Amino acid sequence: MQDIIAAFERVPDPRAENRRHDLVEILMIAFLAVLCGATSCVEMASFGHIKVRFLKKFLKLEHGIPSHDTFSSVLRVLDPKAVDAAFGWLCETLARKLANGGIIAIDGKSLKRAYDKGEAHMPRMMVTAYATNLRLTLASLEAEGGNEVEAALALIGLIDLKGMIVTADALHCHRRMAQAIVDKGGGYCLRLKGNQEALLSQARLCLANVKADHPTATSETIAHGRAETRTGLVVKAPGIAESHEFPGLKAFASIQSTRVVGSRRETDTRIFALSRMLSPKALLKTARAHWAIENGLNWQLDMALNEDAARNRRDHGPANIAVLRRRAIDIARRDTSKGALKTKLKQAGWEHDFLLHLLRQMR
């Protein structure tokens, strides 16, 4: 618990000198509440009142439990980057376990209800860098003005990419992203679509001209009444990085997926730009790993913590609570016992010993 307190002490307090409640205590109660399934500032305050005896074991609480208005006003003014950085410092030991060849997925997720009246068309968005093998959030940022591209570039600047492979969808397949990844010592596997039309045409040409005996790899999964077969192909792209001014480009790749659901058969082909000459087997593994951020983080944020319905919408409030949700999901997922994630969050609220067990996993 002291490690978490030390991490939150690193967050600057922008409030006036006459502030009443200690910032570290506010953040501790807010985070523990989210880890136990709280989804709003009202529930954070309720958690504090219900768990006050437990909280007093490690917090002074000289002025009692903050009101829900206090939680709201504080989270609105705190810098989300500083809050996220505190968790990054806390999880630094875990992050060091990223070995060469680890995969970092970049993806944005809309906070669908985080908008003011009349602005339903432009909800807030968080962009996250996710270590797929550790199931750990490395960093997350709000996309200011909904600009996911700039937020993703800023994320790249915050994390160590040496020996890593960055995966992202076609929105992030552009020269600035490629250069940023290469400059940080990482590699990339970026989805190619129509936003890079000239490069996509070149990729299709290279992939179409391979010989019949060119190496491929195949994987198959059968789940939820669906059978899917994926075939991966990788070809060199000599000289294309220079001619298209696309930094670090070494190869193109394709994955052809065939899905059979009942009597229906669907085929889809995805094309990628690579900065490393991966084997077809490694390509399939890398592309598959990217979905960990969708299934292991984004989907769980909605299922376990109901993020899509969250109505926090003022100032930095949505981003700060989104940071707390992501870090809570990371911690809960590190528990290897059986059970749904949502159930584990509830169990943390029911059993103090289980809550402390989850917190110890942050070391």
C-alpha cells in the first residue's frame, strides 16, 4: 500500500493552499473504489464512507471522507498525464519484463457518453499503449480535440521501444509514426489501407508477384461456432522505403482470413507495412497479439466497468477516471485465479484480503 501512496505523492496538486482534503488520500480512495467496481464520483464517496474503518488503517483522513463533489472537482483539475505517470512509475518493475520482441499495441477508444450537451458527435477519446504479453497499460493519453493521431505520436515518445514491435490500425500508418517508432529503436507492423493509396498499390504488386513456393504459415481457430483459418505471407520491399519516403520500411505482408459460420463463408485480406522481415509465423503471432488491446482492455472496460455509459464530461475528469479504470483492469487481470473479471472487482469490494492481494501484484 505504501508503494501506491508514494506513487500518488508524485502527482502535483494544483489546488489553492486552503484545500481541506489531502490529494493522496483522494486519489487512493478513488482508485480503490474503481478497483472495487465504482463507476462514478458518487460511488467513490459511498465506497469511502462504507470502507472508512479499512481506509483508516493506512490513511489519516483528518477531515473524513471527501464528498462526491470534492472527488469531481479534484479530478477535473488534475493533469491526467501526471496521474498516468504515477502509475507508470509504480508499474515500472513489471514493465521491465518486456523482452525483446514484445508487442506494444496502440489503439484509441471513445468515452461514448463523455460529452457536453449538443456535442454527442464528438465524445472524448483515450489512446493507450498496451503491452500485449504482459496485459499491461504502459501509458494512456486523452486525444485532445479528438486527434487520435497526435495522441498516439505523443504516447510513442513516452515509452521505451527498444527491441519492441508496435502494432496499430491503418489510421496510424503514416510517415511520422513510422519515423517516431524507428527513432525510438522499435519496429512496426502497421495495417495498410486506402489512406496510403500509393504504398498500398505497391504492396499489392509485391505480394501478387511471389512465386508459388514462397514460404507461408497457417493458423486455425475454432470457437463460438466459428472456424477461422489465417494464412500469412511476407515479402521483401527493397528500395521502396526510399522511393515512397516511408521510414524503416523493409517488407510487406498479407494475412488472408477465411471464416466459416454455419453455412456462411467469408474471406478477408489484410495488408501490412513492416519495418522488420518477420517470418510468416511471426507475422500471424504479431497481428493476432494486437487484438489483446481490444479483447483484454477495451472490451473489459465496457463489460466490467461500464465505461461506455460513464457521464463524466467536464475538464480533465473523464481522462483521469479513464486512467483509473485502465490501471484497475491491469491489476485485476494479473490475478490468475478462475473467475470473470467483473466478479473479481466485486470480490475486491467484498473481501479486504482479496483487495490487498490484488494491490500486492503491482510490485
